[in-house]
Amino acid sequence: MARLLGIGEFARRSRLSVKALRLYERQGLLRPAVVDAGNGYRRYREDQLATARLVALLRRLDMPLSVVARIVAAPPDERAELLGGYWAGVEHRMAVQRGLAAHLRVVLSGGKGLVEMYDVKQREVPEQVVLTEQRHLLQPALVEWIDGSMGRLMRAAEAHGGVSDAPFIVYHGEVNEDSDGPVEACVPIGVAEPPSGVAARVEPAHREAYVRLTKAQVAFPQILSAYDAVAVWIKDNGHAVHDAPREVYFADFAAAGPDDEVCDIAFPMR
């Protein structure tokens, strides 16, 4: 029969406080093996120490109790994968917060260091025929609409020569909590002329200045620093903005990690 430990000894050996053990009992995360009906004394089996120590280590990662419970309840061969999934989310959140902190430093310093945050480059973009979808919407609805419109346009492109280059989003007006664009989703297709029966147009050849962003940097509002940096660079180098700014998505956004490059912020210029 397994040896039973009082709550005080169990707390010392598991490196958890008595208060924490009582909380985990109420949460159903770590229940005593025996609760004396007369005096309420709690006793734990000695073989519960491994679970208790695992809980203590997971909590040191600031892991919510709901996630701790999921890992503890999982079969041993699934626990590492669950931990990996949780930690990937933490790293993504931290990467986004780093970008937001950098954006706020620029805002609070009156724009100091803005251009130095990014490596602004130039390129020539050839004329393209694009399928398009346009919408007026506010920033909170933007990400969902981009995902949906890109999916629809890429499926439609299969009947018109296929996708020939990186899709992009054109901002014909500012999009935030108060301003609704409009925004235009564009998918280049492999044909010489806009096909009939679908929303399509010719995107003119142009020269553009751009910066490349990681997935974490694309988050709102820190992405606005990249727009500002390109606009300032264009002005400081004697150029002028020639057309609406755009986001060019050249990588699989869903599969990318927080530090993977996924998007260019670009301004056509002359």
C-alpha cells in the first residue's frame, strides 16, 4: 500500500504551499487521496509527488491552471506536445508585445528612431492582371475579411491561369476603429488581359519602396510604424508617394512562426 503523507509534509516535498494545494484541490487538479471525514485532515499518496512537482514547474511558466490541468490529465506521451503548443503561443505573444513596445517608444518620443527600425528597400514591380475584392470596413473586422477574401480570390484564380505572384492588400483609405478604407484584396493571375465575368483590373507597373516584416510585426497597431517609416523614407529621399500603400503577403501566414518574414509594407512612388 502506498505511503500517505500529511498535507504539510506533502507541501514541503512537492515544493508547493499548503494554500496552493488547497486551491488545486478545489480546481480538481490535485486531489488528496484521503480526506478524514471527522477532522478534515488531508493525506496524499507518496506517488502523487511526481504530479505535484510537475504542477509546480508548469506554474513557474505562468501557465494558466486550465492548461496545467490539461497537461496533467493527458497521457504521458502527449504532454510534451501540449507543452510545446502552449509555449509557441507564449513566444508569439511576446514577439507581438516586443513589436508593440517598439512602436510605442517611437510614438512617445515624437518619431525618434522610426526609420532606423526598418531596412527600407526599392524595387520595380511589373504590370499585373489581378482579381479583386473591395470592401469598406473598420480595423476590428479587417483580419477576418482579408482571410476570407484571399481564399475566395485564390480559388477563383484557378479558372484564370492560376495565382501568378504574391497576393496583396491595397488601402485606398485609412483603416482603424473610426475609418473604413476602402480596402482592396488583389490576387495576380496568369493572363494578359482582365477576364470577363469577374472583378479584375490591371495593376500598373511601378517602382515602390518597401520594408519586410515578420509575422509578429504585422499585428495592429505596431504595423503602423512600418507604414510611417516607408512614408518618411520616401520624403527624405526626394521621392513622392504615387499610389495607395499596400501589404504584400509572400509567405504562408498561417504556418509561419512569430519571427518568420511574411509581409512587405510597400508604397508605389515616383
